Amino acid sequence: MDRAIRHAKEPRGAHEPPAHGATVAFIVERLREDILAGQLARGSRLVECDLTARFAVSRGPVREALRRLAAEGLIEHAPHRGAVVRRLSGRAIGELFQIRAEMEALAARLAAGCADEAARALFSERIRPIFDDRPRRGPDYLSENAAFHDAMMALAGNQQLRELATRLHLPLIMAQVGGVLTAEALEASVREHRAIADAILRRDPETAAARMRAHLQRAAALALARRDDNENDAPSGTAP
């Protein structure tokens, strides 16, 4: 059974849309969550009739939601299949990480140099979860990771940089390299987040930038290695 069809039949609980039909923004948010959490794997079809049933809407809002997700780079339109969750090649993953590393290094440098005390206090509050020593699980970590990077971008204060970085969708990359979020990988990432935060809070722009760049370079190497392992293990003839 197609992943999109199976997922459409799953109960949504608190995420269930209102009875009169979901808005376009609601549909976009729910589908984005499903993709970034890996509930819709790369290559999964997003079938219009299934989505109209799931969200209790006509085809119009569904098509607009799919258009917005395509503009974000989360889905693409494949010949004879329609809308599918975007597949990233190894080259694309490497290039996106390369760009993201430089952009976030700049953000870390700007954040460390921020003189707005209220903004710095808000940053400290928002990143408090990274100092919790609880064991992490993959889905929870993805939320914590996104919050940390967003808090840093907010402190950096460059709105254009923040919007550009958001479009690169690091969580989408991680969701497509199944198994990369091992306990060891999560622990290493949390340590790196703490080291980056420490440099930002100490107002050390160069160290903050260097640590952020190293953090994302390590994540890129891990993601690409895991992706290569997954492709090598795939049955002959399986699409990448």
C-alpha cells in the first residue's frame, strides 16, 4: 500500500482538522511535519484524492498546499506519479550542507556579537533544553535541534539570512538518511550545540563561527556516510 494512502488513514488526534475543512496553511503545516519527521519517506506519493479526504477539503486547497511545499523544496512533481516527497541525491545533500555550514557560521558570528541584552536573555531561555542531560530520541532531538538553530538565527538578527537558511531544510536531509540519529550521534550533536552556545554567550564570534562550521561539517559527513550505507544495502534495481 502506498505510504501516502496508508498515512492518510491514520488517526491524527490533536492534529485533526476542523470539521468544516482545513485551511491551506493547516494542510501545509501538517504535511511539512509528516515529511520532516520521516513519516512520509522520500519518494512517497501525495495523492490529491487521499489528501482531500484526510483534510475534508476540495482539490483547490490541496493543490495550493502542494504548490507551496514544492516552492519550499520539500516535494517535487515526478512524471506519471504526481507530487512526491523530494529525493535528495548524495551530491545535493553535500552541497546543501556546504551552503548551510557557511550561512550558519555567519549566523553564529552575528549572534555572538549581538549587543541586545534582551535578545541575549531570550536566546538563553530558548536554548535551555540543550543543557538537559536526559537521553534523546530521534524525533524529539529534531525538534530540539530546529529550536536551537532558530534561536541562534533570531539572535543573529539578519532576517534575510534566517529565511534563506530555513529554505535549506536540514531536517529534510536528516530524515532521508535513516538510522543516522544513533544515540552516539545525538550525544555528540548535543555537546556541539553546547559548545556553540557557550561561545555565543561568551561573545566570542570567531569561536562560535568555527564551532558551528565544524558541527555541520561533521553532520554532513555522517549523513553522507549513512546514505551511502543505505544505498549499498538496497536491493538491486531499487531507486536511490
